[in-house]
Amino acid sequence: MNPEQKELAEKVIDFFKKSDKTKIVPSMDLLHLLPDNNSAEKVIYSLEKDFLLLERTSKESFRLTEKGWRFTTFAKLEKESKKLSLFQIMQLSITALSVITAIIFGFLNYFSNLEKDDLKEQNFLLKSDIVLYKDSINSYKKQVISKKQ
């Protein structure tokens, strides 16, 4: 919405609040505020769909929502919409905690795999040493047996 339409929308909301009617038909009740039908449609549509300040009660009539009754200015509405709700704060903190936990477990997994690789290398060396010792023991046994004979 441009600034002119926002100003018109604020006037429309004020008219709704000051009116003693519960339902207002824009084409009849808002002629003094919205003489141009095209701008009237844009303003009313934005108030209904974009800002949720109005709700349709029938084909042509509207009434203020709870949010509409609390509305004062668009500047205040935009300022309030920029604030984080409690749900959003909780969602952000849980997401951050999840990411940090995933990174920590990723590093732990990576370093444990490095340790496993080192252990596999040591195991391979030990197996080859065992084979060498077995061969040397077997050759020693053969020597002892041949000496005895």
C-alpha cells in the first residue's frame, strides 16, 4: 500500500471504531472516505487480506477483527510485526541448539574415525610382527629339532 492508501485505511478503521453499526457496507457507508471505487477496493482488500484488520460478514459487508479494534497506526503495526514472538524465539533457539549439537557430533565422529584408522594401522603392524615372530619361532623349532636328531 502506498502512503495515501495507508492514510485512507487508517481513516476507514477509525470510522469503523466510531460507528455504532456492527457491520459496514463500504459501497454505501464509506462514500465520504472512499469516493473512488478502485481505491476503495484496494484499501478494503488490503485491510481484509493483507493486514487481517477486517473480516467479511456477507458478500458486501465487513466488520473489524480483534486485531482491527487494537489497530492505531500502520507505523505501530509494522513495528509490532518486526518483533519476534515467544514461539519464534523458541524456534530459533531450538534450531541453533540443534545445529551446534550436529556440528559437535560431526567433529566427534570425524576424530573417532581418525583414531580408528590409527588403531587399524597399529593392528596391521602387530599382525605382521606376529607373523614374523611365528616364522622365527618355527625356524628356531626346526633348528632345535634338527640338532636333537
